[in-house]
Amino acid sequence: MKMEWKKKDILLIIVIFAVAFLAYYLHEMIGTKGAGSVTVKVNGVIEGSYSLGEDQEIEINGGTNRLIIKNGKADMEAADCPDKLCVNQKAVSKNGESIICLPNKVIVEVESSENGEFDAVTN
Amino acid sequence: MKNRVAYFGVFTALALIFSYVETLIPISFGIPGVKLGLANLIIVIALYKMKLKEAYLLSVVRVLLSGLIFGNYFSILYSLAGGLLSLTVMAFLKKRDGYSIMGISIAGGVCHNIGQLAVAAFVVETFHVFYYVPVLLIAGSATGLLIGILAGHMLNRLVNIQF
């Protein structure tokens, strides 16, 4: 058994990697467009659910926090708490991501309209 | 050859043992679903040493047995799809000259993952699992390469044994 690389081996590997990168970019481009929704909870109680598909401004908890949905992403724009951790957090858009404002007990959680990323795991 | 049945038994036992050894290795690649696939080492060797029909039989027998012992109904389904697709592609590439054992094993590793993913997509009834394709392609190439190198070295040492 000769353990030498042949030309077709290299070609095969290049094709596999090309397909992998192509699939990755396709997913990056298509995957983020599927509009999900954000669920807003205050003190554990669901205050409302809003689509990520349309741009809107949401006043949460009677105005202590203001959430802005723009371009399919939800971002906390203002909060009356002193630390502003939630405001400084990046915008969320993918399933399972969340913005949490502890002082006001506000939780903003993304629920993608598509299924969760891990439906099944085998080993 | 009269010892064919005995050799087949040995190969089956080896494949099963490798499946078991694999469950003992605590290495996680940090990615769910990615594993070394040590049992495929035996399949690759069988591909070079046995008749294709026997290699297929070995593949099915080892999937059924290891599935019943270490896994469950679904793991049999996944492994069967992966194993058969992998073996088919490897046999095809082997017939066409110009691929080394590493190349053939890489194709096998990748196809193993693709076959499993196809079943996963069918079982979960969503094509969303295909976002996982890039990960599995790269992982399959890496494990396939490793198995190919191992199989090559083993075949060099088994050169006097012909089944």
C-alpha cells in the first residue's frame, strides 16, 4: 500500500472545502433573514411578543426600558437603571439570544420562527 | 478460501471492539455528532482485503450489532445510512484509479456524515439541520484522513494475509 498523495486526492479535498465554505456562506446569507419574534417578560410575566420582521419601538414596563426592533434585530435603546448593561449589549436576532435588564427584571428573548438550532443530537 | 467465515467473524469482532473503544475515549471535539469513527478503520481495511459484497455485509452487521449493544433504534438508522453511503462512495472511488487510501477514506468520512445528516433531516422533518453541513464536511475530512493513514499502515502490515 503506497501512502502517497495523488492529484485526485488534492482535488477531492479542495472540492470538499469549497462546498463547505459555500454552504457556510449560503447559510449566513439565507439563515439570518428568517424573521423570528422577541418575547418580552417583566418579572417573569410575559408582557408581549413582537415580530422581528417589522421595525418598531416598544415601551417596556411602563416606560422603564425602550426596545427598538430594526432590520430584524432587537436592541435595548434606553433604560432608567443606573448600570445600563442591557443598553450596552449588542442587538439580538438569533434563536435563544436574550437581553436582560436585571434591575427592572426585564427579559427580552428571541424566538426564531424556525426550529431551534439543535433538534437532535446523536453520538 | 476456506477460512472466509472465520475472517469475517474476526473483522466483525474488531469492528465491534472499535465501536466500544470509541465510547471509552472521552475526547470530545466540542462539536456534537463529531467522532473519530474508529470502526470505519475496519471497513476501510475490509474494502481493500475482502470482496465488496462481504464489505457491505460487514458494514451492515457491525452497525446492527453495535447499535443494539451501545445505541438505540435511531442510532442504527443514522449509522446505517452513513455507513452504506460511505462504503458505496469509497468502493466507487477505489474502482476509479487515481485516489490514494487517504483520499478514499476522506471521501468515506465525509459521506458518512452526509448520510447521517440526510436521515436527521428526514427524521426531524426539517432541512434546517443542513446549516450543519460545513462543520460535518470539515470534520469528516479530518477524521477520514486519520482513518485513511491508519488503514494504510495496517494494510502494509497485513500484506501477507489475503482473504
